[in-house]
Amino acid sequence: MATAAAVSLLSTKAFNHLDNYGKSDGMEDVKNRLRLAMPKFQAVFNVANLESIRQQSSALDAWLWRLRDAVEEAEDSIDELEYYQLDAKPKDPKVSGRSSCFGKMKHRFVRSVIKRGNALDNTRKKFTHRHRDTLKRLAKALDGLAKAAEGVEDVFAAIDHLRGTGLEGQSVDDEDGKVFLSNATAFIGRENEKKQIIGWLTNTSDESSETMSNVTGIPIVSVVGHGGMGKTALAQSICEEEEVLKCFNVIWVTVSTTFDATSLTCKILECVTGQKPSVDRLDPLQQYLKEKLKSMNYLLVLDDVWEDKKLHEWERLFAPLRQLNTGSKILLTTRMQSVSNMAASVMGVRRDQCLTLQGLEEDKNLELFNHHVFSGLNSQAYMHFKLIGEQIAKKLGGCPLVTKVTSGHLRGNMTTEYWHRFLDESLESFKSAEHDIISVLRLSYYDLPTELQMCFRYCSLFPVDHEFRKEELVKMWIGSGLISQPTSYSHSLKLKVVDARQKFLEQLGDTANQFLAQLTRKSFFDRKSRARRGVVTNEYYLMNGIMHELARTMSLGECARITDPARFEDEKDTVRHLCIAQLHNFSVEHINKIFCFKKLRTIIIDSNCEAAEDIACALEKVLESSKSLRLIHSKLRNTLNFADKFVNLKHLRYLYLDRMSPDGMRDTSKLHHLTSFHSHSGLHTGIL
């Protein structure tokens, strides 16, 4: 939907299907209306910062949703027709993949179908009936596209009223086919603060020794600062220092807005042992934790803590730790001084080991700015940008995150005209307060290509502390339909189905990997890695807390992560991608509210537990009835029979179930569009 060309291509494909089945009679008027509408669509899509204007105009927002509804209805109809083509194609037992577990499963299923002579005839009759219904829906969707064009004049009026300056620039993302990746792990500008905190932690300073002399609980060092000031980056840099690692075993827990003693104790244990605890009750968890920590000097990092009121939860969390004062320490990062005070009070330690982060000094902020703008480039060729860059860096107020993101934004718009307009207009009222920071981050978000914006917004489905694994995130982007698809492999079915399909999926994978690299380079993600004995064991991606807040804000009405059933009332029925977490808070009545979201393409159940039987049944019905689903991801342990209900989910691309019955595995062979499938029951494929 990013360009009129995409809508035009979809329309052409739709009319081809109608022509092939002799159902294009009476559609000539619609075809002409759509042909005339394409320049109007393109005029809207060409508007600089369309997303920015959309945020301010309810008329434009409503029009874009109508257009999106029509586009997605056409996509679903075409997808369904291609499903029927695949379903009707003769099943050759020699098709590639026969030797695999999945191939053998599909072959057994095909043989069982072929043996049912009369049943096969009935299936063909039913296919013909459903086929006609799909063609009718496709024709209706095309008419909806044509009608959307009729309201475009009102949209132009709204755009003209709200249009900004339209800051366009010349991108240098791809110079001679190379994407320059700046060193996002560079630590610049907090050297003094880092030295002071390490002194407190390792007792190497006189001040620290005096402070620690009367401590009865575990000493707490707090780092306070508003979003984007580099609290987490500072803590991570501290935990990588050799002198800290000699003194402590580092235990890192990202807390965020959900503060629960049981879940946090689980996270601490998982970090200590490397595996998730098998129990979920606080008393046995705390006993196990005390056993693991009793002979260990540890540094417990509680990152991004928000809770400053739940005294009882703080007391329950700290109860086992107070009994283990063996020289261990706690490092806490938070946006609020009241959180630091609460933690110190409950632990019974002094509150003066608290460092409030201010903006970087001008010279350090300029160093950070230049590092992210010019890294990998021939700086001599960009000397004329230096003076403007100094003025911009000074205006950013020393906020490290804003400096990094702004640098990436300007690096993609390397014209002096753009830089001058950015300085004079975009930063005119910037004061480095949190709402100002979000405003500047929005500018960089609006500058992203539409497909990257969609992928960024999608990540709001996950919690702030989520560690994104590259392979899984790429598969989920593809599975949910966020990656623009090249010409469908179904057009090559007369040739080699498996080869065409594999090439098609590889193209999608390459595109998704490029998107993740671009978002990381522009500081929307941070790339991290863990090492054991100096060897990198795994790599993952994190989204900064304020970036997550931006993603959540920009995805309203499209993506929803619901942890509290009361949140259902706040969500629009336009939601396409849904994540349900903390399922123990939900009743059957709450689960049934998911039926209000008629156009869901993604459902994620982010609860690693065994749901009550009535809840599991309600979820089965929701999944079975969500006909437009592309992705189902569930960590529930009692999903054994879920897949039995999915045979009619013709659009499903991605399926992740913790448990699956043999019958359910066999039934997945009817999901012709399925590309990624995972089950702990024994069947696991990446891209099929």
C-alpha cells in the first residue's frame, strides 16, 4: 500500500484472476475508475511525511483505513484463489521434500486423500462453490478501491492544510551497493560517571569505603535520568569492565513497567542458571535462589525500573537477598528518583549512592554526533557539513539517544540544504525534555521507508526488555505479511514448484534481513551479543525503552499488546496484529472480546504456561474464526489439539505451537501457504 504502483499491481493481478475464471463481466466500469484513480493515490503517497500528517488529520486517517481495508480484502481474495490452485494441483509423491519429516507427513496425507474416491468428488464440488464466493469478494474489494478514490479530494484539502515543509534529502544508505554500519557499541561521553560508579561498586575510592562501613543490607547504586540519557548503555559498559568482572558475577534483569516479585525472581534465576525455572511459585523460587547465590559475589543489575509504590512487592523481591550479604551489590537504573529512594529504603541502605545523568558535555556530544554521521565515510569529502553539524549537535542538548538517531537521520539526507532546514525548523523549540525527545525521534521515524515503519511498529507487540533473535524476527515479519512480496511463485507452478517457492522465500528473507540492518544502523535497534570465556555465544537485538514507547505510540490502532483485560476497551477494531500476555489475568469473557478484531493477521499468546481448559477452548475458537490470520505464535503448553482447528486458515504463513498432536501435524499439510512451522512435539522447520 506504500505506492500507487503497488495498488495498481494488485488491481492488475485481481483483474487477471477475474478474467481467467470468466467473472470480469460488468467490471469494466470499475477497471476504468481504478485506472483514473491511480494518479490520485500516487499524489497522496507522494506527500512528504504522510504519516506525520495522518497523526493530525482524522479525515486522512479514516480514508487510509478505508483504502487499507479494500487492499487487504483484495489480497485475501487473491491469496485464497492461489490456495485453491495449489490445492487442486495433482499431488506428485516425487515432489521435493519427500525425504524430510514434513515431506513424509504430507505424502501420507495425500495418499489417504487419493484413496477416498467419492470424498474427492465432493471436495471438488465444495471447492467450486467456495471459489465463486471468493471471486465475488474480490470484485467487491476492487469496487471498494474505486470508491476510496472518490473521497480523495477531501484528503487533499486536509493535506494542504497540514502539509509541512516536506524535508527531502539525498540518501547515502547505499553507495556503490554497500551499506555502511557504524559501530553502535562505541561508548562516548560518560567516562567520568563510569569511573565514579565502578569506584562505588569495587570499593576503590575513599568515599565509597566510608559509605559502605555501616551497611546492613546489600548496597544499591542508582543511576537516574530521563529517557534517552544513556542509563542502560552506561550500566552495560560498566558490566563489561574487567575490574567489575573480577569482583562479581553479573546478573542482568530488565524490569520495565511490570513489577512483580515472582516474575522478577524467575528472571534472576534464569540469568544465574541459564534456564527457565520449572516452578512459578515465589517460596520455592526464593529457596532455590538463596541456594544458588549463597556462595556467590554478584552484581544484580535492575535495569529500567518504574515501580515506586508497591512496597510489598519490593519487600518480597529483596527478602532472600538481604540474607545473602556476601559483598554483593545492586546497580539500579531508573527515570525517577522516587524509585531509587524506594529501593534503598526497603533494603535498609543509605541513599547517597545515586548518580543523576545530565546531558553530555558539548565536545563529547559532538564527538558522538560525528561518529555516527561520518563513520565509514571519507570525512574529507564532507568537510562543508562540519560547521552545520556542530550547530545541530549543540542544539540537541547532550541527549545521547537523540544524537545517535538524529545522526542516522541526517546521514540519510546528506544535503546542506536539508541540514540547514533541520537546524532552523525541526529543532527550533527543542529543549531536551522527554516530549521533545519523542518529537525528534518521530522525525527519524517519518523519514523511514513505509516498509521499515511497519516492521518497527510491529515490534511494539513485544515487551520493552524483549531480546529479538534475528532469525525469529525475520520469520515473523515475513509470516505476518509485512515484507513486500515479489511476483508470487504460484505463477511458476507449471515449472518447478519447489524451486520457485524456495527462490521466492529467499527473496523475502533477504529483504527482511536488509530491513533489520537498516533499522539497526539508524539506532532503532541496538545489536548485542553474549560471550562465554571470550567467545560470542549468541547475538540479539534490543529496542531502547523510549524507542519502544515511540513504536507503541505510532502503532495505535494497528498493533496491540494487551496484558490487562481492561485495555480491550482502549483498542480500536482496526487492530491487525495482537499479542496477549499474562494470560492468567484473563477470563473467557475477556478472550471473547478478541472477536471484535475482525481483520487480525497476527495473534501471539505470550504466556509460557498451561491455560485453564475453558480459556484454551475459547482461544481455539478465536483462532479458528480469524480467517485472515497469517501468523499464530503461542507458548501455551496445552495446545496439543489447536492445529486440528486450523485447516480453514488458508492464509496462514507462520505457525509456532509448543505442543501439537499427530493429527494436527498431518492437517498442516493443507496449509499450502505455510512457510515457517515450529513445534516442540518434534516437527520443526524454518522456511519450508
